[in-house]
Amino acid sequence: MNIFGAKITGTVVLMQKNVLDVNSITSVEGILDTSLGGVISIVDTLSSFLGFSVAFQLIGATKPDSSGKGKVGNTAYLKGIIDNLPTLGDKQNAFKIEFDYDSNFGIPGAFYIKNYMSNEFLLLSLTLEDIPNVGTIHFVCNSWIYNAKNYQSDRIFFANNTYLPSKTPGPLVYYRDLELKNLRGNGTGERKEWERIYDYDVYNDLGDPDKGVEYARPVLGGSSTYPYPRRGRTGRKPTKTDPNTESRSDNFYIPRDEAFGHLKSSDFLAYGIKSISQDVIPALKSVFDINFTPIEFDSFEEVHDLYEGGIKLPTDVIKQITPLPVVNELLRTDGEQFLKFPVPKVVQVSKSAWMTDVEFAREILAGVNPGLIRCLQEFPPKSKLDSGVYGDHTSTITKEQIEPNLDGLTIDEAIQQKKVFILDDHDAIFPYLRRINSTNSKAYATRTILYLKSDGTLKPLAIELSLPHPEGDQYGAISKVYLPAIEGVQSYIWLLAKAYVIVNDSNVHQLISHWLNTHAVVEPFVIATNRQLSVLHPIYKLLFPHYRDTMNINALARNQLINAGGIIEQTFLPSKYAMEISSVIYKDWVFTDQALPSDLIKRGMAIADASSPNGVRLVIEDYPYAMDGLEIWGAINTWVQDYVSLYYTSDDTVKGDLELQQWWKELVEVGHGDKKDEPWWPQMQTLQDLIQTCTTLIWTASALHASVNFGQYPYGGFILNRPTLSRRLMPEEGSPEYDELVKNPERAYLRTVTPKFQTLIDLSVIEILSRHASDEYYLGNRDSAEFWTSDVYALEAFKKFGNKLAEIEGILIQRNNDVNLRNRVGPVTMPYTLLYPTSEAGLTFRGIPNSISI
């Protein structure tokens, strides 16, 4: 019997399955079919959504039934297609719906949905109109809905209201708790495509021992030897060879709503990695196998030809590459025999400025890895390696070698005046050097000493290259110090010394600054937030935009980039030890140090100063990454403080939030469980704990990631500027290699760094990684910007945040026009724009996306 006497109307917006979908694209053919639009069959046409195909039931938020739960209304179905809705996006469809309604039902606060069709669809939103005494109610959904038989509990969505757990309307409490229980799952079994379960696992999916012992890799996480952040659990079966290693396949589980279902078909950025791994690399390898093209570059000009004329390839190889839209959009071919890349920014103005010491030093402050330089505190520099295992690793650089270039200062005076700096990659790589150098790669542990000149620029003073002692690790290192030179063979020896430094920096960048410190450490936050914080929770709403696509891109990386035999192992120095090294570095990871002001103080690059903005004063005033980063950090911190203060009025409010406390407990004890006993974790007992934690997390997922990601191709696309491999040790006088260096220095340099095949792979991958998707959301903006919350005060605070970021962008533009700030542009005439908040799509060298989406 219908007890409802009135009707309320609504609009449902959804997308059919024929949109880009990670779970349906497992091959190049899948990408091709989707990109051509209309080639694939569309099972569920728009009309099939009508009738009894999709069922909705409203749930009341204000008037409970006899059990205390919100009343569940009568079933309603989609009634008609709306063709003229002006807010519809690309490929979105709108439908009318009518619900029975009576005042005794109360105000709707949630709804159930059931899909009776065979195909899933992406539910974007439900909007209810003319609710008595309320007006309009928005439900922002953005979730895939599969056939109802796949779910143990009906799918539920909540209105865009925001409640702390203690403030949740009584009739909604049951539904709030049930939804979180469903998202947590039971921790058993292999996850299915349609599931939305978030759970943790260790990195036991990098190796593939069933392919052979050379593909076995240690499990990262769950031990003191190899600690690591947790990843999303898939529940795949173990390998036959090793029960501790999870089996691999192209079809990997991530919670369904973490997939790239929102991307436009023209983007394919992440899928480009897969295409390059599975299709382009084998095609290119065949070219070198048949000796169609020389395996080495013979001159620097030949490297420039990659961008100007292209590299000649057989026509059958070109034809294998060009049909792939994902690759064809990125790599340019003439359709016949030549493949070429876009000119990297670092050589767009000058072909040779990259070779200068000024540019080498500038990129330490404004390049793709600007967070490693430290102010030198003692001389000579010392090591933190265990002397009982590795002997004495105190630097062999002497004051006699550097004091002549300190403008009359002694080394002690220069250190006291904070004018001496160090880029120290010694301890990170030394324990692995003996193993690395037993392969085709040849590397050094490196230390670089730099001096701050009166014009605000840095100049390198000395580079120390160290090798393991031939008689054993316990005897320390064999080290040699190289000094700057500008003429003759010594100038190329110095160029090689800088190359060894950059090779280490490139590898530390990929493993630490980029992968570990952003991608890997954020994933446990994504998992914990979805397991423990309801979508109604204010902190969920705050953090949600900064998680977009992170689990998906991380899963793709484990499948194609960082896995055994993957792209990173093929093209970067540490090879099979790459991820193992990142685990060792994680031992020193401290969450609170990821806050930019704390990081700068820890590295000696800033001094605590309460009178300065953000509480710090920079030691190098013209430090582009830090200057711009502090502006962004301050804006994020103010936004978080404004927002959080709307819901938490005291420390007791933080302590009393049960969901928040469980979230933090699980994040620390499980998500980062290998570091759960560290004393530096915030206790989450105060308002300041919460504000600082959220600010640090948002900074990490947005600005920090942008600063180390989107400059990869602009700087590293010219492989001579940022080589990823070194294959020969420094030539010794009297050797054939030294004679080659004297006679043909460019060829000798090219025989030392990344060869042609690996260069082509590197460039193909980092161009993809350096691009913005066309539907990216940048800091200060978000999906459903007007409707993500019903709280007008939160919307006003968010608008204030966006306005502040626009103001900051103007400030950064002015800085790049200030000729006195020499580190911002440099000899390569390449203004530092990586932390401009906004960007267009493509290869732009700017823009701060909300999240780690590539």
C-alpha cells in the first residue's frame, strides 16, 4: 500500500560503460577499441536504463523507523531521458526520476540503488528538487554500479552533508557504520573486479620467481630488514615457486572506484606506460637486434637529432608503433622511417648551456630533485654507515682543495656563515656498489661540495667519487676527488664526474623523492581513509581529492615500472636492487619531516624564525623550490586550518572523534606498520596535530609530487643532462679509455652514460610521466566543486583558498621576471614554473594537480 501522498522529482546523471576503464583495458587492442569510440559494442543503450532496470529507494535522515534506522522509501525507477541539461559533461547522460514522498518520511539523507542490467555504469549524481523546507539536496556519487547480485549489501549513497560521528543524525548512524564495514571487507579471498574493499598487503608482488630465479625479489614490508609502506591487497594466489610471493597478471585488483573510469578517451597517459612496456620496447629492441641502427650515439649532435630529425627505424617497426593512439600522440613519426621526440626545455634555447657548472648547481636547487641538498655542518663530511661493517667513510676532500675558491674564507668560517652545501648520495648507494658494479653498470658513491657566491648562485667546488675497497667492505672506500676544469681533457673528466653525480641523483630521484616519498607513503593514507572515515566525515571530504588515481597509478607501476624486469630495472642504474634500496631509505623516513618547513630546517636550508612567513627563513634566499613551495605550503595550511576549525572547536573534539582516532591508529599501526613504534608520530590528540597532519599529507600528494614529477622530461628528456646509467668507470691516464677521451671526448662521454636503446625507453616513459591529463583537477579546484559539501562556510573557505593560489601564481610569475634571482632561469633560460598552481593539458612544466595521478 502506498502511504506516500506526494512526489519529489530528481535528476540522475550517469555514464555508460563505454568510457575508459582500467578493468576492461588489458591489451593494446582494448585501448584501440575504446579510443575509436563506437567500435566497441554498447550493450546497454540509453533506453535500456528505463523501465525496471535501475531501482532507487530514498532513506530518511530525520525520522527513524521502529528499530531506530532511517525509513526506507518505496522503489523508484528512471522515467525518461533529459536531453537539454546544460551541466552535462562529455559522455554523461541525465534521467528523470520521481519518488513517493510524505512528511512523515522526514528529510532524505541517503538512498539505495540496485542495477538489474548486465553491464555496470558510472553513477555520477542524484539531485532532488523542491524538498519541503529544504529545497535541493545533492548526492555526489562518482561510483561504478554493477549488477545487484554482485553485492552482499545494497549500494548506498549519502547526501553531501558533513557530520562528525557524534553529530550524525540518529537515523543515519546504522547506514554510516554499515557502509564502512562493507568497505573494510573481511581480509580474506581474492578480490573481484566489482568490489570496493580497501585492505592492506606488503609489496610481495614485484617479483615473478616462476619465470626464473633472476626474477625473484625480496618482499618489501613486514620485516625489519625490508620495511615498507603497505599497498592495497588483491588476494591473488601465491606463486608456485615461492609461497611468500604473490602471483602476477595483467588484471590486477584495485577498489573499483579507484580506476581511471573518469578519463577522456584522448588521454591514455597511464596506459601509455603499459603500451610502451608491452609493445614499443619489444619493437625497438628488434631494431637493435638486427643492427639496423648503431647501439651507441657517436656525438652530442646525434643526441640532438632525436628531437630535430628523428631516429631512423624500419618501416615495419614504425607501423607497429603508429597504430597505437596512446603512443602516436606522444611519439612523433613521419609515417615512414623516422621517430622523434619533442625538444626538452633544457635545450630549447641553448644546446650547450646544460654543460656549465652554473646550470649543474642551479638544477640542484630548481631541478627535478631539489629536496636533497643540505647545508654542510662539519668538515670533512662524515658517513652514517655502520663503521663495524663498512669501515671509515669520512670524506677525503681536503680544505686545501676547496679553500682557494671560498672568497678568502677558511672552511670553518664558510660553514659558520652557512655558505657551504653538500649533495650527498654516498651512503644511499655505497652498500650496493659492489653488486651494481658486478653487472654491466659501473657507478660510484658520490659527494658534491658547493659554495654560495655573493650573487646568490652556487658553484661546485669538488666531487668525490668512491668505490668499495678491493679487499673488503670493512676496509672502507677507495675515493678520488675531482676539481672543476674548463679546458682540455680535464674539462671532460670534470663533465664525467658531474655525470656520475647526476646518475646517482636521477636514481635517487626516481626511487626516493618520486616513488617512495610520494606514491608509496601516500597509499596507506588512501586505504585507511576509506576504511575508517565515512564519506560524511569532514576529514574524508578534505582529503578525498588528494587521493584521486593514486592506488591505480601505483598498481600500474608495480605491474610495469618497478617490477622485476620492468622499465625501471631495464633503464636505471640500480637495476634489480632499485626497490630494495628504496626500502633501506624508508628506514630513515619520518612523516613529520615531510612538512616543508620541517624538511628545510632538518637539511639546514632554513632557520626557524617566528617572525618570518611559515616560521622559517631560508639560508639561500634564491632557492626556487623552497621559495615557491613555502608559498604553497602556507596556503594549504591556512585552508586546512580554516576548514578543520569549522568542525573541531577544541582538542577534546579531536580526542572524542572515534572514526578519526581509529583512522590514525590504523594508519600508524598497519598502513605504516613497520614504523609504528617511532616516537615522532603525532598523537592525534590536539587540533594542531590534525591540522599539521592534513597539511603535510595534502602537500605531499599535490605540490611535492608536482615538483619532482612534471620536470622529468623538460630536464631529463635530454639524456646528456640527466643520464640514468653509467657503464664505465672514470678513465685512468694511460688506459685506452683515457686515450679515447683525449681524441674524441664526446664519444667517450657517450660510451659512459645511457646508451641509445635505454635512452629511447627513458624518453618514452618520462614524457608520459611529465604530462597533464586534459581533465586534471588542480590545487584549489575539485570535482563537483559546488556540491562536494552542503556547508556554505566550507565552500567559502575553499573559494578563499583558490583565490590565494591565484594570487600566489602571480607572485611566482613576478619572481621569474626578477633578473636578480639568478637561480630561477639560469643559463638554459628555463624559468622555474613547476609550482605554478595551474596548467593546461600536456607537457607544460607547470601545474599542481590535487593528487598523485601519474
